[in-house]
Amino acid sequence: MSLSTAGDLTKMEISSEKIEHADIDEEPSFTPEEEKALVRKIDMTLLPTIWIMYLLSYMDRTNIGNAKISGMETDLNLSSDQYSIALVVFFVGYVFNPRPNSTLPFLPGIMILWGTLTCVMAVIKSYKHLVILRTLIGCVEAGFAPGVLLVLSSWYKRTEQSKRFGVYISAAILSGAFGGLIAAGIVDNLEGVHGIRGWRWLFIVEGAATIGFAIISLFILPDFPATSRRLSGHERHIAVARLASENVTAVTADGEKMGDWEAVQIAVKDLRTWAFVVGYMVIVGSSTLTYFYPTLVQGLFEGASTYRVNLLTVPIYGVAFVCTAVTAYFSDKIPNWRGLVIACWLAFSLVCSIIVCVVYNFTARYVLLVLMAAGLWATNGGTLAYASSAFASMHPQARGVSLALVNALGNLAQIYGSYLFPDSDSPKYIMGFSVISAMLAVGVVTFTGLHVWFRRRTQSVIEE
């Protein structure tokens, strides 16, 4: 019996009636080859689409860091505190608008909206304009991450999810690397073209790319297993039945509906929800480093050109990508140890963060920053897969609320995380790394506790 199975406190079985009434052909069984073929089909349509959507989402969210060192800070006369506020307001919408929508056009629709607002960022004239637009983009994008989490958790078995969430998170990692390269190229080649500053072109180019792919995704992105028109009746039957074999509930055409308030009650009363909220807050709060990579690197290599600074951020994401891929691949093979794997990575990042506080050789600090980021990114996708697996047996609406709470409340950490690296602390930034070290210590305890908790529940179920 797997850890994720034993870790489920609430059991909700899918009845055969739900499958039969979901416009699915009545099929007695399916072969392993048919299931593998279906998984490959899902992987080839869902994963690339979600990957590119998240890549563009993260680029639109973090390009403010590249714009800052490329002239925006000077042109808008921004202080360090004002820049931090511009980062914070983005997450206001994440906290107050977390509920995902389960309809197919929802994700491409909000993507078009925030892509348009990103383009509008190119015409801002003041700090006030910057804050207003960042707030609006955050409110629009708030439903994207929990919506994607709900879709992925509704298509894959628990033992398949770590690799898929790893693919999903890899988009954010590579967007950081691509973002640095794109920013370097745009600022260097488009500076002054048509009288427009390079950092403004950055918003125009990336916003337009987001809008374009959002339109394309409307024709590619599959809906939920039991209702997807991208699948045949037999394929829908296989998609739902294979999830039922691991007690993963699925959205069906006429399945039992749950009221919004009931779903919220189930989610907030479940201790797993709050344990993962705390754990994810640690990871997300520590990962606010992402917004300061260009600034931190610039401080480490005083006198370096903007072009070189942007390029020096690329290795940070490159190493993180490799570590995340390896961790995601092996996590599905050892589902009983997911919590401990996450705790070990956080402990590794904790050690790196502590050393950064006491070592002032800038080259050594850069290497430690690269290693620290690898640990943080490797745990991000793993935590989402771990949470999704733990919530798998919930009713889909309750599961959506739980995942939304983990994502939304976890992102609260970015509010105070945005103030951890003020310019006045340059170049050592002792306060920021000290706070992150404390958060990582909490994360090690939290995920070690989850591992022990679920292991004990596994043993108790076996004994019964």
C-alpha cells in the first residue's frame, strides 16, 4: 500500500453509475496497452500546452526583475521600498481570488487578459501606474495556478503525478533562464527602436507572445477526463476507470454536485490542507529569491554590465532544472518517501543559506546561490505533487478548494518575502538570507512531520 493511499483521511469512491452516465461507452475492461496509449495521448496534448502556458505566465510575472536593472528603476525613479511594494501587490489577487474554474475556456481566457495587461506595462509613466497594473495582473492570474493543479490532478494517478508536476514546474525554471536571455537580447537589440526603451519592449514582446499562445491553446487544451471532447467514449471510460482504481475522484457529467460552501468546509477542516499550506509557504517565501536574482548577481559582480548580469542568472535556473527533473523522476518510484525527499532538499538549501551568511567571497556566494536555488525549485513541484496525491480521494470541488488554499495562502509568503532584500543591505543581504534560513528550518520540520504522520497512518491501515 502506498503512502499517498494511506494518507487519505477522506474516502470517496466513484460509483459505476457516474461513469456510465458520463456519456462514456459501457466497456467491461481495458488492456494495459490501451491505458498506456491513452496516457501517451494525454501527455502529448496536455503537458506541452500547460508547460508553455506556465512558461509564459512565469516570464510575465518575473520580467519586472530584468526590467528593473534595464532602466525601469531609473526612468520611473523607483526607490527600493517602492519596488518591493510593486512586487507585493501582485499577490493581493492570489490571496483573495484563489478559487479555480473547471471550464475549458477559463485558463486561455485569463491568459489573454494578463497578456494584454503585460503589454500595457510598456506605457507606464510612474510608480503609481506600475502598482495599479501589477495589482490587476495578479488578480487576473490568480486562478491560473490552482486551475492547472486541478486539471493535472484530475488526469493522472498518484504514482504518475510527480513527473508531471516536475514537467509543469520546469516551465517556471526555464522561464527564468529564457527570461534572462530574452531580456538581454531585447534590451541590447531593441533599445531605442521607434523611440521606445528596451525594458518597455520586454513587456510588449512577452505580453504579445502570451496572447498569441492563449488563442492557440483554446484549440489544444483538453477538458476533464469524463467530459473531454478530445477523447472517444472508450477513452473517456479508461480515463475515469483508471483513476478510480487509485481512488482518485473525477469530474463527471451528472455526478454528485457539491455546493461551494460545503467544499470549503471539507477543505478547511482537513488537517492535511493546513500542513501543506505551512510547507508551501516556506518554499514560496524562500523562492522570492527569484525576483532578486538580477539584483543579487549585480551586487556580487560589481561593475558588470546589464547584459552580463542577465546572462549570469541563467546557470541558476539551469542547475535547478536538472535537479528538479531528477527529483521528479525518482519521486514517483518512491512515493512512500516524498515527504522525506522534500525535507532533505530543504535541509540542503538551509545549509547553503547559512553559509552565505558567513562567507563573503562573492564567487563562493554565487555558487551557493545556484545550489540553494536548485533545492528550492526541486521541492516546489514535489510539494504540489505530494499535496495533490494526499487530496486525491476528495470530491473534485473540495480538492480544487484545498489545492487553491495551498497555492493562495502559500503565496502569502511572497508578500513579506518581497521585503527581504532591500538595497540598503547590499551586497551581503544578511537579513534576507537569515530569514530564509529560519523559514527553511520550519519546512524541514513540517515535511519530516508529514512523512512520519503518513507512515504511521499507513501502518495503522495495514494492521486494521
